[in-house]
Amino acid sequence: MSLSPQDALIYLMVVTASSDTLMSEQELARIDALIGRLPVFRGYDRKSLPDVANACVDMINDRKDIEAVLDLAIAAIPARLQDTAYALAVEVASVDLWLEQEELRFLEMIRDKLDLDRLVTAAIEAAARARYRRA
């Protein structure tokens, strides 16, 4: 199965949202909002989002191996979009303002699989903390 880079980014966001076994409405709304506003999704048919997300969830449920789905998605993400992929994963994980241990371990797994410098991932994580910090 071959994924487009945009579909792969969506898979990564869906897998991240489901990494704690519960995909919240906030996470789904954030995924939809990101697809609607980010340049990487320009020209992407948003009507296909439910089909792509459902295919990802079906694959997770069928394989019972979230890591295999993650590997499939990462293989379809070009090197120039690897930092974008990690930023999207962090964004989706951060939306509910609390990261469970499963989500933290999952983000670590993504970091290990992507070809990113540790300083880049730390900057992405710091930016997410700054965006979601409460007064």
C-alpha cells in the first residue's frame, strides 16, 4: 500500500491521536483544522479525510501493531517534511493540554524513526509548550 505524503501525515496524526487508546473530539477537530490551514495540505481534498482516517484506524485495528502503521506512514514522508511530520504529531498530542505516558512514549518512538536532529525535535516540543501554556 502506497500513501501520498499528505495521507501519510494524516496517518501520523491519527495514530498519534489514538496512541493513548482514546481519540478525542478535540484531537479530531485539530487534525481537520491543521489540514484546512497548513500549506503542506494545499490542494488536498478535505472530503477524503474521513476515508483516510478510517483506513488508518482500520489498519491499526487489523494489525494490532501501531508501529507497523507508523512505519508505513513514515516511509511515505519525504525527508523535507520530516520536521513537519513531527510538529503535527506534537500538535495533535498536545491539544488536550495533558500528555499521557503512552503519548510521550509514542512521540519518542516517532522521534527515533524520523531522521531529525535532537535539537530540532526539542525546539518543536518547546514551541508546542509555549503555544498551549495557560496564564
